[in-house]
Amino acid sequence: MPEYRRSRAEGATYFFTVVTYRRQSILCLAKSLEALRDVFKNTAERRPFQVDAWVVLPDHLHFIWSLPEGDSDYSTRWAIIKKELTKRLRTLVDADVVSTRSRVRHREGLVWQRRFWEHQIRDERDYRAHVDYIHFNPVKHGCVRTPKDWPFSSFPEWVARGAYKESWGGDGSVELPDDIGQE
């Protein structure tokens, strides 16, 4: 079995990709979005973290989190979030999605893929590239023509801060590094 090595830098900033099991398109439904808000809020109250940027697409999500000084335990946070969301979203699972023996053995539900992708942000340039990736992702996946048209992201917050013009990404000329995302 492969050994997965995760970064464990305390107080660091991380980019995450989390994907639904078998790419089910359930995350942008009203019930899912409400559950996401509640579960993230409750988890952050119990185990603090700062959400720097985010996007929710129908079958996956991306986040950038900054952890508190002395804390590197994002895995427990994701375990809590995925477990709670599984409880709340299990009624949205496609009827033809069935569990496997492996998923039963690992006590996994039918909402999320087993693992998640994580990347420790190295510097300001890396941070900005990942923020751009997050905000451009709905365009990349053909959901909208411009980031401002996607309602499920932090893009409007970043526009309000002056980090982007509202028209950013609308002309398709955004250049992103090839190694971001792992979706």
C-alpha cells in the first residue's frame, strides 16, 4: 500500500482539493451549500483556521486555509468536515452509486473520495497562483464565462478588497501554472 506523506508545517497556509465520490454533482445544491456553511463554521469554532479563498463546484471544492501558529492538523479538520457533511448529504447521493467492500471496510460513506489533495503554500507568488486558480476554476470547468458569474466562491470578497477587477478572467487570458489543482 502506498505511503502518503503530508506536509506538517505548523501555522502554515495550505491549498486543498476535495472531490465527491464518483464525481457526483451534489455540492452546489441549496441543501449542500447550507450544510457546507454550517459545518465549516462549527469546525472552525472547535479547531480554528482561517479560510483565505474558496470555490465550490458541483463535484469538488478548493480551499486555501491558514492554520494557527503551532498547529498543523488540517487532516483532523477535514475528517470532521467530511464526516459531518456525509451525515447531512447522504440523501443526495445518486441512487446508482453503490459502496464497495473497501469503502465498507474503511467505514466510508458515498459522498466523498477517500483522500484529499493538499499543497503547502511556499511563498507569496505560490499563494497568488493558487488564489487565481481557485477563482478561475468555474471558468476552467465551463460553468461560467467569467469568475464574477460564479456565485459559490470568494471572488467577490477579493474584488471588494481591490485584489481583482470584476472583469478579471473574463477574456480567457488567465495563465495558471500546470501543476495546480490535482483534480
